[in-house]
Amino acid sequence: MLPQPPKRVVALEFSFVDALVAVGMAPIGIADDRQPERIIGPLRDAVKGYASVGSRYQPSLEAIAALKPDLIIADQRLHQAVYSELQAIAPTLIVDVRSSTYQEDLETLQVVARALGKEEQMRQRLRRHAEVMDKYARAIENDQQLTAVFGVSSDKGSWLHTEATYAAGVLKRLGFDTPLKRGRNRMWSVPYVKTGLEQLLATNPDILLLGRYSQPAQIDSWAKSPLWRGLKAVQNKRVYWVDGNVWARSRGLISAELMTAQLHGLLRQ
């Protein structure tokens, strides 16, 4: 706990931007990869005027120091190597969000809220979030027990998100199981798995959600293959392109609610 609630916060991951906005705060600095469009719409509207501090992978220590923050929020996996340098600039909270599941993220949000002096506001926001998710789970009503998988594709390859990822946790919260379980195959024991079309066909989910990271993407070429047409999701017209910034990069309450609303809309088409 800080002596006083912080007012000048720097967020080094998009998840922390989501957490700050969720309790009515806006960071003064964000590691936005120098691509502000990666910050999803509702968050971008709430953080106008922030300063970019560079890449999430290598944030600029000089840019952070110039902002004179009273709190830095960093990711354990991305920023552990520069933790001492960050701590020399300002008190630094370091937590693991990049590899966290949906449920783990809900718990981490309470840790972040404590550092912000916003515990009660976060408790209220978490209650509202649970209500939103319950409402959509009832509306979607996956009584057919369909499986669903999210992945991303670029010109460099395609990656499926296993049960250990945020997206899979949101889908599970809505009643959708995933075939990408570590108990079924050792390759699914890590969060993100670079995959080929044959591997995707072996998992064969009922619903396939895809985030595009480039134009064209590898999956565009897969769509010309006979193997692609063997997918249940293709046969049943349940392949959906979604916003990768919302589904993969943001990982927070607001993004989860956007994911849920988008999925509900897609399934009603």
C-alpha cells in the first residue's frame, strides 16, 4: 500500500489500462507499442491525452521517468528483468497478467485495486461484471454443449489459445468447453500453440473464432485447402473473424464484456 492513493500511474500492459478505466482512472502513460489503435475503443475514449512509453516488451525507462509517476504497474513475465530500474523511478507493482487465465485475472484485479486505493470501486465493478456475464451466458444458452476455440493468425503463422488462456476462460464462463486441454495432448499444456491446419483439424471445434494480425494472414491460404472444408466450424458456418485487440491483447473486465457481447451477436446471425 502506498501512503496516498496514486494519481499518476503508468501502465505497461493493456490489461492494466482496462483495470484503471474499470475503476474510473486513466493512466498518464501507456506502453502501447507505438500503436494507439491497439487500445480498444472504450478504453481509448477514456484515456485521451496519455503519453506513449513505447513497447510493452521494451518500454522506455526515460519516457516513464519523464512522466514522474507515483505508481508503475508492470507484468511479471515482460518486465521482471527491468523491475529494479522501474522501482528506482517509482513504486512498481508487478503481477502476472500476460499468461493469466480469466479467473486468475479477476483475482489479480483486486491486487491492482488495492495498490490504487480503489478496492471498494473494484468490488462493485466485479459484481457488475458478474451480472453482465451471467446475463449473456443465459442468453447464449449453450445447451448443445458446443466446443469453441480462439486463435490468431498473421503472415508469420497461426496460434491457438489453449485452456490456459484468457480467451478460453471467457468462453468457459459462457458455457463453451475447449478441446485444447493439457490432459488430452501435451502440446496443449502451454497457453499459445503455433499450429498448422492438420493440428487444427485434429481439434475440430464446433466454433472457431479468429483474430487477424495481418493482411493477408496464414489462414487465408488455409481456406483454399480441402482440409479446411473438413472442419465442423466451416461446414456449419461457425467460423468468425473477431477483433484480436479485444480477444487477445486487452485481457480485462471491459474487454471480456466486449468479447461476450460480440460472441452473442455472432451466434444470433
